[in-house]
Amino acid sequence: MQLNTLIYLGILLMAGLLCGRLVKLIKLPNVTGYLIAGLVLGPYVLRVIPQQVVDDFGLISEMALSFIAFTIGCGFKRSYLKKVGMTPVVIAIFESVFAVFAVQGALLLIGVDKQLAVILGAIAAATAPAATLMVIKQYGAKGPVTDTLVSVVALDDAVALIAFSICVAVASVIGGGAFEAKTVYMPLLQIFGALLLGAVFGIIFKIPLRFFKKAGNRQIITVGLVFGCAGLANMLGWSSLLACMALGMMLCNISEESDNILAVADSFTPAIFLLFFATSGAALNITIIPQIGVIGVVYVLVRVVGKMFGAWLGARIMKAPKPVRRYLGPALIPQAGVAIGLTIAAQAAAPAYADSIRAVILCATLIYELIGPVITKLTLSKAGEIKPVK
């Protein structure tokens, strides 16, 4: 018997809270507990949450990612940008590009068809900011590695979209199609449009803050404008992550009350974030693991090598502090939302390989999402930016 959706959400909330506490006993991030709770209760393990219900949880992901992007954007104050300079930009480009080339090169070496290799390599550039940010917030991580990491994962979305568009154009030519310039410049227009939209919403955000001072009213304003920005970006076919990030960035640079708004957001987002990771866990299909094959194993391992080497090289070129050069790369492992979105576009670009692309990326997402938060926590601990609990 299928229960009411609200009951399933209540079950996920309580199970996620419990698992978050249990994994904390073995010094793992809460995020890992949330994912495990969803995975165990989901349609591929205990089947407490039916597949049909999991399919209806998409709105929760949109809500959570919108606020995650908004929170990241609020950290990009002018003072911070002056301090870090071009370092995060260069690192983001290097870690994304090297992940792309490393995966493509490795797949070609083992005899994978050129079109499939190019497309899978393109998706390798994407990094998921959600799990990383949650680990940072849970442990109160502070320091040069953390600061650089937040900036790099924020910029990664834009770099990944550009890299993917170029690779899809190349894959189309390899597959016998004609090269179309719009496949390259359209993503650039989409990125610019998303940033402009977010900036406009950031300016609008400041207006009602003059008239509404109570926390409850400001909570309503924050939810309304963040959701409105994300929704409009989606309607226009632009990145809602970039739009909400630009919204936060504009707000923190034109309003002295951005810290207050962040505090207001922090008062209600924990439940949304827990549900996001729990529902993400429920959607992780562990039955596809046997389908990954050699191609999947190479993708999972080589992408990590490419990310780590690219991050190290970019940090070295920019003369970043030694801890950044040493510890940033492993924290870039998580891959989820953006990669899955690119997978849909990739399947349309190379329909002959749709099943292979889907199996490899979904399985990689499963692996990365489960181990990524743990590695991020260990990496930041070794960098000395997470204080040990006494």
C-alpha cells in the first residue's frame, strides 16, 4: 500500500536524522548518513519508499540546490575576491580541463569509440557543490583550502558547461554530423544570461529589506526571491545554480544585511538539505553497478586523477599556499546534479550510446556521492582546517 507523500517525507527526515547521528559516532559526515538512510529506505534496497514517490521528489532537489548556490554566492564579497584574486578561476579551469582530457585519453587507450570517449570525458568536468558545502558547514572548516574549495566548486559549474558544449560539438562531427557554432556559443549566452538574471534579483532583493525587518518576513522574502530566481532561470533554459549564485553575490556586495539574511536562511534550510540528500540516496540505483564494466571503472578512477592533478597544477602555477596545492584536489570528487543533467543532453547528442552513458554516469554518481563527503572531511582535517572535537 502506497502512503501519503508527506508520510514518506517524514520517514526520510527522521531516518536521515538518526543515520546522521549514527555515522557521526564513527566520525563520518552527516551527509553520508543522510545518503545511506535514503539508499536503504529507497526502491533498490528495503523498498519502503516506492520508485514513483522518489520520481516526485525532484522539486526538493531544486529547492535545496537553489539555496546551496545562494549561500555560496553570498560568500563572494569584494573583500574576499580581492584576497583570492584569479587563483580559484585558474584552478577551476585546470581541474576541469584535465579531468576531461584524462578521461578521454584513458578511454581512447582502452579502445572505446571516439564519440563515446569524448562525451564521457566532457561530463567528467562537473563537480557537485552540495555535499562539499554541507561538510564545510557541519565542521566549521576554515582556512585557505576551504576558501579556495568553495570558490572552485562555485566556478566549476560554468567551466563544465563550456567544456561540455565544446566536446559535444566535437562528438557530433566525429559521429558524422555537421559542426554547428551555436553548440559552442549558446552555453556562453546561457551562462551570461543566468548571471545577469541573478544580479537583477540581487538588486531587487535589497528593496523589501528596507521595509521588512522581522526575521519571519525576511524569511518569506528570501524564499520567494531565491525560488523565483531559480524558477525563472529554469524556464529560460539557463543554469539555476549560476543564477542563484549570482543573486547571493550581488546581494552581499550591495547590502550590509546579507549576513543577517544568511542567518535567516540557516534557520530553515537544514531540513531541506537533509531531505535533498536523503531523496538523492533513495534515487541511487545500486543495481546498475554490474553494468559499469571496464569503461565505468576507468571513468571513476581517471576522473579523480585528472581532478587532483589539474587542481595541483593550477594551484602551483598561481603559487597558492602549499596546503591548497596538496589537499584541494581530493575534495573535488563529488559529482551529482549537474553531471546527471549533462547526461540527458549527452544521450540526445549520441543516442547510439545512450545506455552506456547513463549506466556509467549514474554508477559513478553513486560511488562519488557516498565516498566524496568522507574524503572531503578527511582532506580538510589533514589540512588542519577542521578542529578535532574535544
